[in-house]
Amino acid sequence: MSGYFILAILTLAFVVTFQIAKASEYVSVLKGEEKAFRQNNRINAFLFIVFLVLGLIGAWWCNELFYEKTLLVQPAASDHGEKIDFMLWITLAVTGLVFFITQILLFWFAYKYQYSEKRQVFFFPHNNKLELIWTVVPAIFLTVLVGFGLFYWFKITGDAPKDSQVVEITGKQFNWMMRYPGKDNVLGRKNYRLTDASNGNALGVDWEDEASHDDIEATEMHLVVGKPVQLVINAQDVIHDVGLVHFRLKMDAVPGIPTTLWFTPKYTTAQMKEITGNKDFVYEISCDQMCGSGHYSMRGVIVVETQAEYDAWMASKKPQYAVVKEAAQPESKP
């Protein structure tokens, strides 16, 4: 309902503006073009200042209304995420300062240097010094930002610590599938030709590889707080994207080309519920790449817990190899 109300207001504003413009044309005809031009010039110059003030007030008001609903009020839930947040705040601070200075000068100049018969025009076609300043300074700033970005990118996608937890995540239209190595901490090999969801092998695991016999499959991602985790990312059909908004990370899931990233979770799910004041808080996995008609529903859940809780969860799960073998055994006749 509110959407229709806003649309009606915008339509009414357009109609009013159009009618004012038409009325202004008729007035200019009656008063004379020269007199109307001067009057409109003063009005437009004044409106520039009004627009500047109202625009700045509007920007502040929107920030007051919606800032609490953004992720910026929540701490990054990973060590790498904190560095990403730091870079974001630097970018916002610098670009925000430039935005306010340039916009205020833009509208003030439009008002101050409005047309006047008493003022002689001043042509300023070129200035090498100014050209150099506004080209070199932004270039240096952007180069520094890109440099830090590349440094963090290579760190996130580089080799994970040796004691890292390993979790494989595979995207397909329209859900996520997880696989965990067993006690050997090694994931069994896969072959896409073996993919057969109807027989319990939705990931195409090669059961002839003994390393796959203790692998656990699940629909939730369970991570240990304070322990590095390496994600091995795959896709079965189209390009997806593992979006970890609370950890400030994302990575494409490309069919046939496994990608990786690693990070260290900082807060358990229970701790984040206290930090956010939301008893229903959950870490989410989103698909950040348009992947089809059901893209909006491609949501996964991450549970960050203590080592003891993770061990208990793993102990409650049965290896997928055992599940498949049990299902393949013929039922015994009574």
C-alpha cells in the first residue's frame, strides 16, 4: 500500500512541476522575454541553494532511518572481514568528504555566479597545474586502495594454515550442499560422471577412493569459532557465488573450476545473537550471482560453535558412504 502511495506522490509532483513550467512560459510571454529571463534566473539560483540544503538534510535523514538496518552496525564476524570493513570506512570517509565539498561548491557557485549584467564573463579554458592535481591525487589514492585490496585478496585466496578445518560447499539450482572430511581430514575425490542424486550421490563422490568413506554430507555449514576454515567451492550447473555477508567475504562457484578462500570465525552464533540483540539471528549464505528463476531462494545457514559442540554434531552424523551402502542392501525377508 505504501508503494502505491509513494507512486501517487511522485506522479502528483511531476504533474505540478509540469504545470508550473507551462505557466512560466505563459508569464514570460506576457511580461516580455528579457524580464522573464532575469526573474527565472534569480529563482533558479535560489532553488539551487534550496536543493543543496534539502538534499543534505535528506541524506542525513536517510542515514538516521536506515543505518541501524545495515550490516555496518554489526561487527565483521571474521578476521579478514575486519580488514575489509577498515578499507570500506576509509573509502567512505574520503569519497564522502570529496562528495560534500564538490556538491556544496557546485550549488554555491550556481547561486553566486548567476547571470548579471554587471559581471563580465571570465574564460578559464585550461590549467595544467589543476589538471595534474585532480588527476594525480585520485590516482594515488585509488592505487593505494587497490594495492591493499590485492594484498587482502591474495591472503584470503592463498594457502590456509595447516590446522585449518576444511569444508566443501557446492552450489546447484537452487540450494547449497556441504561435505566435511572425516577423521582423516581428507576429502575423497569426485567425478561428475558419478553424480546420481537418486542413489544418494548428489555430489558425484568416487566411492572407490577410501578417503571418501568417512566424509560427512549436510545441508548446513558448521564451523568452529576461532579456528581457520578453508572453503572448497564448486558448482554443478551454472555460475553461483558464495556470499558470506556477515564475514564480509564472497567467492564465485564455477562449474568445473574449484575455487577456495579461508577465514577465521570470531563469534559463535550464540554470541552474535547477544551482540545484535536478535534472538533469531543466523549466519547466512546467499547466492550473489544471478543463477535462474529460483535465485532469490538460494539460502544456506552457517552455525558457528565451539569445538566441543562441533565434535558432538559430527559424531551424530553418519558418513554418506555408509548411508549409500545401507540403502543399497536388499531388505531381508521375514
